[in-house]
Amino acid sequence: MAISCPVPTRRRIWHFTAAFKNIGGIVHTHSLYATAWAQAGKGIPAYGTTQADYWYGDVPCTRPLTSKEIKDDYEANTGRVIVDTFKALDPLQLSRRAGAEPWAVHVGQGCERAVHNATVLEFIARLASETLLINPKTGPMQSVLLDKHFLRKHGPKAYYGQK
């Protein structure tokens, strides 16, 4: 079986994630809903507490590659755009990348966690899609609720959830 994520792309991402000692696994997928959001060029807004269990805020989407980036060293530039998206973020709080390319990258503390995050993201992407079908005017959840829900599980004074 051939690896479907090109070596230059993986190399860029691995060099970046090596700076984060908590990342031990990276997975990329072509799941239906997460890929649909990526192809639409949209991050996934934080509509509810299910998403806040895993991500602090919106799930980001990379910018599209320029024509030059596509023509010159496409695979390495794909990795570069992913890295640029995560530079200022905590990758374990935003454990997924969506982009104009039809796939997503997920990270975790290990391979199993990265796969788990990929599975959860697909559910979150579907939930967001269904939410918008029911009410296209739905806005993001209240920031106070996002703070409470995420930080009680992942913040410095976390008290909720199983350890």
C-alpha cells in the first residue's frame, strides 16, 4: 500500500510538530463532512458544547495555495501552509487542519489519539452541517460557554471528565 500523503508534505508537518513534545501522531483523512468543509474553504464555527469538548473555538481552515505554490513544489508548499496555520495556535487545542485541498490533517499525543481526533472531527463537521440545515442563521456559541466548557476539561484548573 502506498502512502497517500506526499513525503515533502509530511516532512514539513513533522518538522513543525517536533517542536511540540505533546504531539506523537499525525493522521490525514478524506472523510465526507470534514472534507466538504475544507473544499468549501471554511473553518468549522464553534456552534455547541460537543465541539468545545475537543477544540477551543472554531476549527481552522488553511488559506488556499497560490498558483505559484501549486506549480512550484506543491507538496512542500501544502505542508508549509498547514504549518503557517498552526504556528500561533496550540495544535492540541486545535487538533485538525482543514484546507482548500480535499483532506484534513489531525494531530494527537499519539497515533491512537490522532485517529480518535479524526473520528471526532468528522462527527463535529457533520453536526455543524446538520445544524446549518436546520437553521442557516445559527451563530457561534457564547464565548462564556465555550470558555467554561473547554477549560473545565482542558484548562489549568481542569476538574471535569475522566483522567
